[in-house]
Amino acid sequence: MEKILVIEDQEDIRSIVVEMLTQEKFNVLEAENGQVGIKLLQEEVPDLIICDIAMPKLNGYEVVTWSRENPETESVPFIFLTAKSSQIDIRQGIELGADDYLTKPFTRAELLGAITARFDKQKAFNRQTQKKITQYYNYINQSTNHGLCDHLHQIMTVSKKLIDNYDMVEREEMLKSLNEIYSLSQNYVI
């Protein structure tokens, strides 16, 4: 169950949003201002943040800035839900790191659509990231195994030569071969 933090200073709007989200089976955290919101973010990282802009103590711009500067919350989807609807306000919110921007009044469909879009985008990003990690892991694993096999083959060849020719190998050549085995084995000592 996804966890959503709602940061809204107007209690009636916060209650409506919390009830909508609860009915949709989201786990909802709520904060009455930006300061309380950041405190909650320090304690528990949600899957998405919905935040008003004009609030006492810390405004929404300060919250999104803090969340983007914090390693634990920098990639958490962030939606502004606000009455500030000028192009300048929207642009500022997006430039500070908001992923979406809904203006009040809003409909249930708009809010849930924005949330779904953010979660879908996050899931796609996570799938791409996991695919890249898997590709890098496979490449490193294959490269390491191939290199290891080459070195083991060389060690086996030199060792077999020493074993097969033990009686005829000069002391200096034996020492040289043992040093070669030692050198090849040092590449894989952890």
C-alpha cells in the first residue's frame, strides 16, 4: 500500500484530501504546515508528497527545496496542490522540483489522475533502473568470470608443466614458474 504525505494548512481541504486517499486504500500521513511536514519526512519517507504552497512556518516552496536536497526524499514524487495558479507560480514550483501542479479547486479525478501518473512514472523509472543494474551486473560477472578463467587456465598450464617435468626442471626455472603462478593468483586475492 503506497504511503502519501499530505501537507496542507487548511484543515477542511486537508480532511477532504485525506478522506479521498483513504477511500482509495492509500496509507495517508498528514501535516498542517511545512514545518510539521518536514519533521514527518525526517521520520518516515512516503511514496508521494502532496503539498500546498501558501502555508505558515514553512511554505511549499521551502518544503520541495528541502525534499530535493535530502538524499532520502530527493526522488519522492512531489505534487503541489494550491490556489496559486499564475504561470510564474507554476513555473517556480516545477523549477524547484515539483513533479506536478494542481490548482484549487480540483476534482477527485484530477487528484487521483495526478497521483496515478506519478506512480506510473516512478514504476517505469524503477524498471529502467533495475534493467540497467542487471545489465551492469551481468557484464561485470561475465567479465570477471572470463578473466578468472583465463588466469586459472594459465595457472593450471604452468602447474601441469611443473608436475609433468618435475625431475627435469632446473631450480631457477622452478622458481620462475612458481613466481608466475603466484603472480597470476594475486589478481584474484580479495
